[in-house]
Amino acid sequence: MADFGYTVWILIVPFVTFIVLGLFGMKLKARISGLTGTLGLAIVTVLSYATAFRYFLGAGLADGIYQKIIAFNSTWLTLTDRLHIDMGVLLDPISVMMLVVISTVSFMVHIYSLGYMKGEKGFERYYSFLSLFTFSMMGLVVATNIFQMYIFWELVGISSYLLIGFYYSRPSAVAASKKAFIVTRFADMGFLIGILILSFTTKTFDFVTLTDLNGPAITSTGGAVFLGMSVMTWSMILIFVGGAGKSAMFPLHIWLPDAMEGPTPVSALIHAATMVVAGVYLVARMFPVYYFAAPEALQIIAWVGAFSSLFAAVIATTQTDIKRVLAYSTISQIGYMIFSLGVSGYGGPEGLGFMASNWHLFNHAMFKALLFLGAGSVIHAVHSNYMTEMGGLRKHLPITNITFLIACLTIAGLFPLSGFFSKDEILTAAFHHDKVLFAIEYLVAGLTAFYMFRLYFSIFHGHDRQYDHTPHESPATMTVPLIILAIGSVFSGLLPFNRLVTSDGAPFESHIEWSVAGPSLIIALTGIAIAWVMYRKENTLPDRLASTFKHSYKWAYNKFYIDELYLFITKKIIFRRISQPVAWFDRHIVDGTMNGIAWVTQTVSNRIKGLQSGQLQQYGFVFVTGAVALVLFFIYLIK
Amino acid sequence: MNILSCLVIIPLLTITGILLVKDARQARVVSAIGMGIQLITAFIIVFMYLSERKAGNTDQMLLMSSYEWFRSLNIYYTVGVDGISVAMIALTSIVVSAGVFASWEMEDLKKEFFISLMLLATGVFGFFISLDLFTMFLFYELAVIPMYILIGIWGSGPKEYAAMKLTLMLMGGSALLMIGLFGIYFNSAPDGGELTFNIIEISKITIPIQAQRWFFPLTFVGFGVLGALFPLHTWSPDGHSSAPTAVSMLHAGVLMKLGGYGCFRVAMFLMPEAANEMAWIFIILTTISVVYGAFGAIVQKDLKYINAYSSVSHCGLVLFAILMMNRTAMTGAVIQMVSHGLMTALFFALIGMIYGRTHTRIISEMGGLMKVIPFLGVAYVIAGLASLGLPGLSGFVAEMNIFFGSFEHPDTFHRVATIIAITSIVITAVYILRVIAILLLGPVRDPHYSEFNDARWYEKLSILALLTGIVYIGMIPSGLSGIIRDSIMPIVEKLM
């Protein structure tokens, strides 16, 4: 088999740029540090693409099936006699696909940021964090074992924390970064406990062994039964909790909209294209285990994904901050991918959902990064995040306008753009699995088209607003990435995913099922048409509708009050009802007891210290009385 | 002369040197040189230990030597090291050197301060190399006494109260410990023969189980007081918050480790049967420690209190892991001791440096410090991340060993305890990020802050020494973990 040993440089290069920029960045000129980071990423991109070409064009194939190749592996830490944490590079269709996704988007974001972040204080810090993120994300996808994945999982979490809080003198950014880290950390606790259970059931961390159809995870009977489900199922559910946290699935989604406090290119990279799909990737990575050993868990995954996609789509229709609309749209689209894995089977055409999910992940990375970068270009031009303060920008920002429109059409799923293909496959997979879930996803498709075009029309159509200065198109460093990503979004639908990325590595035939795709196209067009009527020209229709459905509108606008619920739990329960009583108990009861003992000792000694008065008369008196008492005692009582 | 004895002699020589020089400014230079030599000696010992192991020496203790001290009671000055003591020696020498530099410009600088500090160091080093229970106890007491002077004189806040409380509680522990040690001594020859204090000798016989049932809890609790065992931890918040910077560093960084070290080197190694019987009681107590300390830290307002409660939680994890009595968990316990020693020393050093600038330790009275003192700010963030167990920093390695080791027990009791202990990683994240958000981030709170100087050279030296350790263990854990895994085996085998 071909040698892929060089792929380890995909990890080393960004790590080195992180260290260099982190330690010496302050001493470099801002421009130099930006270019250093970008150059590092260029190397990573070249290596990733080379790997992808070699892998998919033959080097990964054996007997017509794409193999799992361990390109590099070395033991990092020995835990128990059986379990050891390795660090390595595992190449298989999904990890190679992720290499392409991450390097493409990250490279685009690096270039884009040269323009977008120009003149910002902490430019070198920004690029050093971007390198850290790229390193961590690459390490996550090429992990050879679940524990390596967990390690890099935590590292992407911290990169995300650092980048959300990039503008750290802004209190809202600080709060958002803290929230993001703690919510995902909570989910990661589930992940860790899941790994503990899984690894002690199967005696391995290794992905190849875990997903082996004759391996210990799949052939095991599932272990003891606990609360009606096998231990194996519990562990897989807990692992999914970790994935749900990172991928912002309901009810762990609350950190993602707030995370938009970070710089916009960061939102594009981390909170749209790469890190937030880690949960999808995790389920895809463990898919055989889910399918064969924990089907109940897979069922839960399908429902969580479907519900999240609907829930977030409804909220997205009411938000006015353009980045928040995109954030809810991201939750909704990731819901699609998670759902698609949940309804998938294994092997051949059965694994349609698996293939569609990964395909959608790929397409989504392109068009959602494009949308965010486009939004960044808009924000850069008008210095506002609110669509109520925008309008008529198509004249001022022609390139942004066209690329944004392409992205909107793609996410709405219009033929022949890439979103159409992957969404159609997802719906087809759902159709064969569960009709209720299928109906929900149809509805979501319509909502998606509606809110995306509500966004598009509000920004680019309508009449001009009062701008501080005339908005102008962004510099080439920003528009070129937009154009490249737009090309990607248009054509990535032509990639033969059914031959490349499948559940068992073997290619299968799939074709567009027009009985599903036709109605979905109609629904999408309806959504666009409604948006056209409501938002193309300014009119009172949206307000009238909002007041007609006052209550439901208010609930959706306030994100169904989930944030308030969280505040209640953290502030009221954790802080007031647990931590403060613990602190009180410690000071007053535990410490009070210690002080009490000291007090008793002191008081007793104060009382009896009078006995040592030093007065001879007193001593004589005590001596004589004592002697008499003793004599009487011996005479009368003892005889 | 044996090289291990140098570790005791160098601080004593440093004290002589301090007595000879004129003033405190020269005294600090003498201390720095002394501790620099100590640091080098410590690393020579590490090197000698490793090369001897590589040469195939599989004895439990290496570099041993023994001098008769008190013939009639069979008390010897016996020293020797295994991987665990080597790790603790390296930790101590780093923390002590960092402590000297952290007190470089302290207010009320006195020669006597450095003398007490060196005396403390003598005690700690002596404790870690001793293999004779009696000399070990002697060094232990030697380490505790200077603490009273250091806090009582150079402390802040209600320092007399804090010093008294800390000393009395630790002395209370010592009283229990002394009974425990004598109990071991008088049962060290159950078949007749000569009584001994030598740990290695005692480990070869079995102390009668009735005696173990008495003396195991006494010894364990006696050491446990110093290791912040719930509910005997309350000296820690008051003591730490009143102590001067270097003393907090040494106390939380090294002295609390004496407790954990003693627990497994003496209590569990010598009385394994009772340890197995009674572990469940202490597992419950330490599980409470872990979660309770973390919750306690969430609402504190004073930086030092936060760190003191955090230490209760982290040191609780050390004792928790020791009680799991398998190789992985106990390796984790030792790594956690080293890791917590480094990062809590770093925390206290940074708190001292921040206090030296803002003259307050109440977090709500500060804000936006990252902008004005970035070096200290970044160091604080890294210490915080190590504390919440970020991969790549030392805390993670320790915690993973502990959790996997304790989960290795297949029964529900241990597994539930593990899961409860795991929740601490989230709670830790909450209080660490809360402090970072309030203290370092946000807008600059006070315009006077712009006059602050970032870290001075001696502060940088102190910080970097500790940071290097944290990052090294986090990135390349196999070195430390390998040494400890091998050395923990004899203890684990006795416990099986």
C-alpha cells in the first residue's frame, strides 16, 4: 500500500506556526505574521489535496474497497495494561474528505482575514489561534483512536474559546466565550464517561478495532443491562452527548448563537464549516458501532437531529442579527446531517444516509463558509450586524451580492447547485426510513429557503439606509475567497460521493429520486416566493403577520426562552442553591466545629487556670482539705 | 557521602550563608544560589536514578545509604529514592527556587524570612528521601514548624489566627500520626526479633490485622490532614490566604503533597490489609472533597480563597486516586501531585504578583488586567487551563490516569464515585473561567493600571520555571509516567 507517512506534516506545520506566532508574534510586523500563518496553511492545503488525490485515485483502494490506512501511529501515554493513548494519522474516506474541507475553508479564511482583520490589535494573536485551531481540528479528524479524538476535541474547544473571546475587552464576547466553553465542556463530560464505559467494555480505544465488523464492540452482546438499555448503548449515547455539544444540537445549542461575538471569519471557519460538524464526524466515525451495537442510540440521534433542524429553522425566521440567522441556519443544517446518519443503514445502497450526510457536510462547509464570509463583507461595509439597518446593498457590493445569492440558492437546494443533490439524498434516505421524520425535513426545507431569502432580500434589496459612509466593495483579499467558495458551492454537487465516501468503503449506485426531489424543489421555490413577497420591497406584511401570530412569534423571537432556562439553572441552581450553601456550610459548620473545639479548649483552660494561682495560702488550703477528705474517705467508705 | 544527603545539607549550608551576610538583599542572593545548586543536585539525582535503572537495577530503592543514629531504639538515618520520590524531589526543587524568586522584592524583606524558608525546604527534602519512619516524622515536623513563624510574621490579614489554626490542626494530625507510627514500630516484629522503623524492612512482614485496624486510620488521617482530607481541610483556606506568596507556593505546592505521599508510602504500603478494608470510608470522604472543594471555589471572592478551595478539590483527587489501589490510578495520583504542585505554585506566585500591583485580591475590584500586564495574564490563563485539565498541559495527564484507573474497578461503588469525581472537571471550568473573565478580560477597570509594569526578570524566571514543568508533563507525559508506573508496582503488589 502507498506510503502516506508525510501526512503527519499536516499536523506539525500548523502546530509550529502556532508556537512561532504565539511566542514571537509580538515582535513581528502584523503583515509578516499574517503571511506566515497563511503560508503554513498553504502547505497544509497542498498536502491535504495531494493526499486526497492519491487516496481517492487508487492508493486507498484495495479490492474495490477504500481501506483504512494507518499512516502514522505512536504511543503517547500508557494508561492501563490494555489501554494506551496513541497519536497517529488514520486515513479513510471520511477523514480524507475532512482534510479537504478543513484545509480549503481554513485557507480561504486565512486569506480573507488578511483583509478583514487588517489593523486590528492582536493580529498576530489571531493568526496564532487560527493555526492552533487548524492543528487541533486536523488532529481530530485524523485520530486513530477515540482518545486521540477526545484530546483534540478539547483542543478545538479551547481554540474556539480563545477565538470567540478575541475581542476580550468587550464583555459580551467574554461572556459568550465562557458560555461556549462551559456548555461544550459539560457535553464533553458525557463524551469522556462514554469513552470510559466503551473502552472498558471493548478493551480498546482503536477506531479500526472498534469499527471492525468482527471486532469486540460490534460482536459483543452489549454487556449488562442498565435501565432497560445495554451498557454499550449507554456508552454510545453518552459519546453522542459530546457530539451534540460540539455540534450545537438541541438542547445544547445555546452557545452557538452567542459565539457569533467572535470575528466573522472565525464564525465561518469554526462555527459554520468545521468544528461544529465534529459531532457529525464523530457519529460517522463510530457509525458501524451505532448501527450494529446500539440501534436505540441511532434512533435517538435521528430524532435529536430532526428536532434541532426544525427548532432552529423556526427561530431563524425571526432573528434580525444576520450572523445569528446564519448561526441558527447552521444548527438546522447540522441537524440535517445528524438526522441523516440516524436514518441510515449500513453497506451499499442501504448506507445512503451515511453518504448523504457526509456529502451535505462537504457542501454545507462550502456554502455556509461563503455565507459567513459574505456576511462579514457586508458587516465590513456597513458596520452593523442588523438587517434592519441594511438594504439595497446589491449596487454597492456587486461581488458579495452575487456570491451571497449563489450561496442562498445552494442552501435552499435549487437544481443543479450542490445543496440540491445532498439534500435530495438525505430526504430519500428519510423517506425509506420514517415518514414522520421525512415530513419534518420537508417542512424544514421550505423554512430554510424562506429565511435565507428573507435575509438576502433584506440585505441586498429594498432601498438604501442611512449609512455613515457609502458602502464599498471589500478588497481582493476578501472577494477572491468568496469567488472560490462560490465555485465550490456550485460544483461540489457533481462530485461522485456515492463512489468515494460510503458507509463500508465500497461504491454503490445512486440516482436522483425525482419523486422526492420534485416536491422538495417546489417547496423551496414556495419558500423563496413568500420571502420575495414579504421582503423584496418594503411593506407592512411582515409586521402584520408578526402581530397576528403574536405569541408564537414572540416565543420564536426569544428563542423559546431556552437561554433564560439556562440562566435559571446556572445562576439560581448552581450558584445560589449549591455553591453558596456549600461555601456557607464550609465556613460555618465545618470550620465552625474546628473553631468550636479551639474555643472549648481555650475556655476550659481559662476556667481551670485559676488553680495555678501561686498563692501559698490557697495551695495550703487545698492541700489540707484534700488530705482530710482522703482520710475521711478511707476511714468511712473503705473500712 | 551519599548524594541524597546533599539535599538536606545544601539548605542548611544556605542558612549558614544567610547568617554570615549583612542584610536581606544579600540573603536573597545567597538563597537563590543555594536553591540553584539544589535544583542542579536534584536533576543530577534524577539522572543518576534513571541511568541506574537503565543499567538494570531493579531494587525498589536506589542510591540508598544508612547511618546508625539511636542504637537502642533501632533508629537510623536511612535514605533512598524510587521514581516517586525522585519526582517529588524535582518538584520541590523547582517550587522552592521559584518561591525564592517570587519573594525577591517582597515588603518587609528580612534575613529571617529566608532562614525559615530554607528550614522548611530542609524538612521537605528530608521527608521525601527518608526511609526510616522516625527520621521521616522528624523532617515532617521540621517542615511544619517554620510555617507558623512565616505566616505569623510575614502574613497578611488575620495572620496570627491563621497561623495558629494551621499549626494546631497540622499538629493535631501529627499527634495521630505519631501514635500510628509507634503502633507500626511496636508491631514491626510480630514473630519476635528486633523492632524497626525501616519502611523497607517493615514492608517485608505483615503487621497483625488487629493492629492495622487501629493504626491505619490514625496514620491515614494524620497524613490526610496535610493532604486536605474532608472535613479536616479548613486550615487550608485561611492558612493560604494569610500566608506570604512564597509560603503559599511552598505550602500548597509541596507541603500538601507530604500528606498524599505519606498516605501511600506509609499508611497503605505498610498496612495493606486494613487499607483494603477501610478504603471505602475514605473514598467517600475524598469524593466529597473533590466536588465540594470545586463548588466551594465557585462563589469565593478572594483569589487566594478560590485557589485554596481548588486545592482542596485537586488534592482530594490525589487521595481519591491513592485509595483506588491500582497501578493506573496511583500513577495518576503521583502525576497529579507533581502537576498540582507546579500549577498551584504558579497560581499563588501570580496572585502575589498581581496583589503587589493592584493591592487587592478581591476579584470584583479588578478587571481588564490582560491589557496592562499581558505576561502575567497569559501565565494565569495557562495555569487556569492546566487546572481545568486541558490536554497538552499537566493536569489532563494526571486526571486521565486517575479516572481510567478508578473506573477499572468493575463494581458499581467505584464507578459511581469515579463519575461523581469526573463532574469536577466541569465545575472546575466554571470557576476558572469565571476568574479569568472577571480578573483579566473585559475593559480596563482603573486608569491607574496603565502605570503597571509587566513581569520583572525575577518574576519571569519564577513563572517560566513552573510553566516549563507544566508544559513538559502535558506534552511528553510518557517520561514521568513511565518512571512512576515502574516504581508504584511494589506498593500496588502489596495492596493486591
